[in-house]
Amino acid sequence: MSLSALLSQVLVAFIIDCDNEFEHLTPHTTSNHGSTGAGPWLASMAMWWTCMRFVGEEGIHASELENLARTQTNLNGMARWGYITFDPDTKLIRATRKGLRAREVWRALPGAIEERWQSRFGKNQIDQLRKSLQAVLRQIPYELPDCLPILGYGLYTKDRAQVRPVASSQLDIPTQLPALLSRVLLAFGLEFERESEVSLAISANVLRVLNDEGVRVRDLPSLSGVSKEAISMAMGFLKKRKLVIAGPDPAASRTKIARLTAQGLEAQDDYRKLIAAIEKRWETRFGKDNIHALREVLANLASQPTADPYPDGWRASVRKPDTLPHFPMVLHRGGYPDGS
């Protein structure tokens, strides 16, 4: 498995653990899985990193929020879901009472889940993961967001992340695992997208699992680990660029299949070559021993089964995915890392 896929799967597993705990501790409402009281609409931890950690009762201007988060958030969604109020004239954002309560729960989750992972996987392994991630970031001379951006059309990371050059002496290296994992994975994604016309999110999750013989569209979520909504967005992009053809299965007309065109096969091959080339570059740039140590601890963590959700949580009522995403699909729908 590629280094970027290992980073993604460990990050997504950590975020899902945080999301499950947030759902368990916070009164909330959902569209398909009921309500636990007069709380806001349930959202993922991306909405903490891109919004609520900077928003309080006193208010913050939208431009300042984006500057602090170094990426965009879903302001309309956060207002509609009950976390904030947003004045479109003054661009002032304030937390609601529900948002403040959610903010306090979110604030404690990275540390709480890390302690849980130390007990589950061993403190030495988690310490090694942090050490290896920080060693990479100390050699990247720019600041990045602390989470994967909410993706738009084309699912490009490069369109949504603010990258700020900074002297190595002024680098602010985070300590929390999700921020460390996100920054390193984001650096990989940005390097990939400088050389690829297809985003890493689409390449790693959808292009990767297709072939020229045909794959049933309904099987793509389980094969990729991302939601059918994320698959739909990716397929629209791939079809428009004539990389994929989708239509009825000749053997079963009610079944829709997707297959790669000649250009799609070439793009798939380019994806595989490029992620391997970037990992080789990183061995030279950041040290072969450090990248190998990072890969080893990530592989150990990614090979472990994900934690079970709470019995009353929404993930307990849906099919457990066969795999986790090879690159997070963070969408405007609520910021879930698999596009849910």
C-alpha cells in the first residue's frame, strides 16, 4: 500500500473514533438516524478544525476565520445545522449555545482518542508515529491547514488549502495526531496534484479500483471506502474528461457498470507511478530511515481493525466498509472523511 494510502487510513480511523465519541457525548439531530435531544445537526470533526475552534460568543469575521484555519469552511451549513449564526452583510460569525456546547466536546476529543489509541496500540508506537510525522514537517518550509480541506468540484486539495512559506525557525509544528497526519498527507497530496490533472482524492479512491472490463457502480463504495455521493462527484469528473464510460451491463441491463477508457487506463497508470515516485523523493528529501519508520508504524496501525461504533451510533446501523479511503473525501455534507 502506498504511503499516502497508509496516512489516509490511519487519519480516517482516528477521525471516525473522534466522530463516534462526539455523537455519543453531544445532543444532536440527524436526517436518517434520529435525534438525541435539542442539539445541532451532527457533523464530523472537520467542522471543529475549520470552524468551531476559532468561533466563540464574541464573534469573528469570516475572512479572519479562513485566515486562521488556512482553508475554507461550510459557513452556510454550520449556520443551517445550528452551530453558528452568520450575518452575510457584516460577515460576522458567532457560536450559538448549541455550538458552544459542541465546541467544548470537540476540544477534548483529540487528546482523549489519542489516550485510547495508546492503550490499544501501545504508547511507544503512538510516540514513534508522532516523532516520524514531526520529523517530516520540520523539513517542509510552509504552513498548512490542520485538517484536510472540504473539497469542491474536481475534488482538488490544491484549490482549498492555503500554503504559506515560512522560515524553518518559525515553523509551528502541531502535537495532536490528527493535525500531524493531516499536514503530512496534505503535503503529499499537493505534490501529487502539481503533476497530475486528476486529484489524488479521485485517483486514489475511484480511478484506482476501476478497470477496462467494467466494475458495477453499486460496488464502488465498498471497494473504495467512500460514500456513494463522493463516488457520484468523482464519476462526473472522470466521465467529463472521457476517462470513464458508464452504462448498463450487457449481461444484466438493470446493473450499471463503469469502465476505464484508454485515456483512463493511462491516467490510472500515471497515478500509480507518481505516488511511487513521490515516496522515493521523500526518502531522499526527509531521510530514508525516517520514511521507512513512518511507513512501518502506519502499516501496523492500518492493519488493525477499526474500533466498533457505539450501538446507538449511526455507523452501527450501516454496513461496515471493506476498506478505509486511500485519500480522505471531505465533503460539504458534514465534513466526514469518507464523504458520508
